[in-house]
Amino acid sequence: MKKLFLISTVTIAFLAGCASNYPSATNSVDSAIANAQAKYQKAHDEMVAWKNTKKVLEKAKKLAMSDPKKAIALANEAAYEAQTALDQSAEFEKTWRAEVPK
């Protein structure tokens, strides 16, 4: 009896911990899209955004309700592209002087 009580207590504690670590799908979709939108906006403001990023972000927004998993994947892809564009621009700013002929 004590083993059953111990196992059930551990199981319930584990499941409660898992539930608190993973928010609902809607929250995840919204946060992924918001993250991608923020990164895209920063890249756009610096005029280094890639053409494809906006299309991917718009597709993620359209799929947010019907297919949350695909929407999250697309939002993450858009965020990655925006961050890569920002990183590429920063790297270019550091190294362009070395490419200028003297």
C-alpha cells in the first residue's frame, strides 16, 4: 500500500511539473510568432531583412489556428532567418574595410 501511494504521489508530482513547463499550444504559437515578428521588424528597420522572411512569417500567422505545430515551425524559421540577416549585417560591418582596395 505504501509503495502504491509513493508511486502515485511521484507520478502526480511529475505530471504537474511537466504541465507547468509546457504552456498551451496557443500560447506557444503566439509567442513564437511574436518573437519572429520582433526579429523581423528589427532586421527590416536596419534594412537587412531577407525577402523570404516576411512570406514565411505571414504563412505562420495564417496557420496559427488551423495547424499550430506547422505555424510554430514556420515562425521559428522566420525568426532564424531574421536573426541570420542581422548577424550577416553585423559581420559585414566588421569586415568590409578589409575588402576595400588600397
